[in-house]
Amino acid sequence: MKVKASILLIVLLASMVPLSGVAASVSFDVSPVKEVISAPPGSIVSVPVRVTNTGSEPLSNLTLSLVWNMENGLYVVNKTVYVGVNESRVFDLTLKVPELPSGDYNVTVRGTLGNVSVERKLVLRVEKEILYTLSIDVGERYIYGNNVKIGFSLVSHSNDRIIGPIWMKVYRNGTIVAEKTEITYLDPGEKWNYTLVLTKPKIGIYSVTLSANMSGVYRKVEKTFVVYRRRFTYRAWYSDGELKVQVKLINGSPVKGIEVTVNGLKLKTDENGLVRYPTTSPGLYEIELNLDGVVEKTALYVGRLFINYEVKGSTLELRVLDSNGNPVPNVTLSIAGPKGEYQAVTDGEGRASLPLSALGYGTISITASAENYVGSSLTIAVPPPSSTTTSIRTTTTTSSSTTSTSESSSTTETGLPSGRTSEKQAGISWGLVGSLLLGLAVFGGSFYLAFLRPHIIEEELGKYYFVKLRAPRLVPLRNFRWEKGMNAVEVRATKGNAKIEGSKVVWSIDELEPGGEAILQVVLG
């Protein structure tokens, strides 16, 4: 019995020795080399971890891990290592720091081999990072006369609250014209905005700066823009029952959106650069244009046309006059008769004529139109010629029955009785000499009236009295003065100086260029 008990004890002891050896082979320790590691957000850091093998067997396929339990999930970094018997080695684990607010975060350092696990704690200190961007929102070119709006903004990309002053400055040609300072704070991801408006800034080159010193970090951005004025041409005229004003650039392109005021009514040019002011009233129209902030004033005088007609034989003679009885050249006449429609243009004396053989006898309609004049229409009845009238026109006898007959017959030369000699056959024709001298005198007077003497038209329309002055065609008009007694309450002139002196109106112009025009408008009391 004693022998059997001894054998069982030896077997039991032998089986226990290997088990103690296995347990001792997985004995190890894991510890971070640094208990606190500091790093900015978004950076990649190396975390050194020491592994010490305290067992009797090498540590093969030991897994080292960094475990970070964050709000949006578990962050794990693994690395497999080997550590020999009685060895102590340091291994680096790479960690990318997430974009987190500044502060201390606990990270677990873990070593795992089979079912054996060892854990230690590590503090990852996320540093405060001051990041922000500045921007200026402004165009490159602005037309003079418009407001300029400038937008400023600052966006925080920091992982903590930032605070500090912000400076906004605007310079024109190197001189400061506007500035603003604010002190603000922003939490991560927040944005600051400010809008600065320059009211109709002057022409020039502008520089805009935005700078800030947020939590000790200074930054600055800059932009430039130009305020400029376009170069214009414009024209005002009256036609087809409308006063028109057209504005173009010097390259001929029409300009849309230009403000034009006609007698107090504000209009804006369309895509063709035009404004239209319907009217059928003659008179002086005051026009004001806002050309990129520069106001220019002009005036347009609109007259009225009157048609006179006369039938001379087989010819319809027309003459167009203004309200003062002056002939109007270049008037377009539209004439419709029984046989057809025709057009004619008046000559320098306001005259035009058409043969009745082409128009036909009967009802004839006449319409006159010209730029800067209110048109006129006339309907007349021209009876066909009678046999009596025809015989009078074909003879040399003067008849007082009709004006047209006597004038037409005067063009027929009366024959001389036989045996008599006319002055033309007697050598020198003193009548011809006299006619030549008279013609020269008339021509000289006409030349003076047309080219060397100023032309003045006066017209009264209701409560308005107009004086239209035109300088001679060849020479300038200097030291012009016009005055007239009248009950005036207001005077305006397109050129020169107009004023009311007691019971009279005085208008003076120092100089008016050859062919130039000026208009005086008097408001009567």
C-alpha cells in the first residue's frame, strides 16, 4: 500500500511542473514612456511604449494597442511586436490627432498575448490651435455715381474660442477714406461678417484692407478696385410726336439705364440708349442727364410748321413757314392726290412744287414733318382747269380773274409789232445793265443776311415767351444783348446770362460760335 501511494504522488508532481512553466511564459509588463503627450489637432504623433518580458519564454505576436474612446466611436491603433526572454523594448505607435477642442484626453495603452492582457493609461493633451481666414468681397470696377458695397468676413478654424480686434480700412489713391474697428470672439467654426457701404465714391483707385489679431495671431488681406466714369455722347431731337434723347458711349454703343429728366419727368434709357417723351406742344424743353454721377443740362426748342400753298397754272406750289413766318428748309412733305402719292423736300426758302398732272385734280392731302418741329397737315381741293382759264393761260393778255392765271401768263413773252427794233437789238441793253446791278445788290444783301447777321425768332405761346437766337454762319457772335419790356416772373436761357431787371428782361451772351443756337424762355406773369 505504501508503494502505490508513493507512485501516485510522483505522477502528480510531474504533471504540475509543465503547467507552472506555461503560466510563467506569458508574464510581461506594458507602460507608456511618456505619461502626457502634447500635440496640435490634425497632427501625427509617435507614442513610445515600453514592453518588458518578465517570463521565461519569448513573447511572440504580442499586440500593442492605443485605444481612444471618442464621442463618435472607438479609435484603435494596433502593432504586433516580439520581445525576447528578459528583454525590455520600446516600440513607437503612430497616432493621428483628430480635430478636437483643446484639452486632456485619456488614451489606453494595451498589450495582449492570448488571453493575457495588460493595460496602462496615457494622457493626450490636444493643444490650442489658432487658425482663421479673412476675406474681402468687393468687385474690381465700379461706375462713378453708384454706391460701393464691401463685405468683410472672418471664419474660425480654431479648436478653441478666439478673441481679438478686427480692423477694416479703405484708401483712395493712398489716403484713407473709411475705417472701422471691432472686437469680437468666435467659437470653433463660427463666422463674423460686416458690410461697409461707400456712398457714391469719387473717381480713383481704391485699396481695401482687413486685418485681425485673434488670440495673439495676426493676419491681413487686401483687395483693390477702381471707380471710373464712362465717356458719353448724347443727342436730343423731336420727331414723330416724341422728344427723344439718345445716350451712347464714345465708341457708338448705346447705354441702358441712364437717368434723363425732361421738364421734371424722370426717365431711363432703354437698351437702345433712348428715352421717349410724347408731346405735340411746341416750346422749350429742359433736359437733364445724369452721366455716371455728372449732371449735364441742355434744352431743346420745338417749333411748329405751317403750310402755305398756291396753284400756279398746272403746278401746286408749297411753302412751309414757322410760327414767325420764317421759311423752314429740309421739311419732308407727303402729298397724296387722286393719281398717286409723292414726297418732296423744301429748299432753303421753304419751297417745294409738284405738277398737278402727276397729282391729279381734286382733293389733295399734304403733311409736313421736320426734325424739331411739330408737324402740320392740310387738305385742299384743286378743281380741274376750265376752258376759259386755259385760253387765258395761253394768251399774253393779263387777266385779273385769278392770281394763278396772271402769274402764269406773265412768263409768256409778248411779241413785238413788225418794223420795230427792241432794246436787245440796239447794241447795249441798259435794262440788262440795271438788272445786273440790282442783282448784285440783292445778292450782297442776301449774303449778309444769310452768313454775317445773327438770326432772331421771337414767339409767344400762352404764358411762355421764347427767343431763339442763331449766330451767323461764318463768324462768331460776340457781346450779344437783347432786352424787352414785359411782365416776367422767371427767365431761363440755354446759354449766356438772363435776368429780370424791373419791368424788362435782359439776355446777354459773351460769345456764340458760328452757326450756334441759344434759346431764352420767359415765364410771363
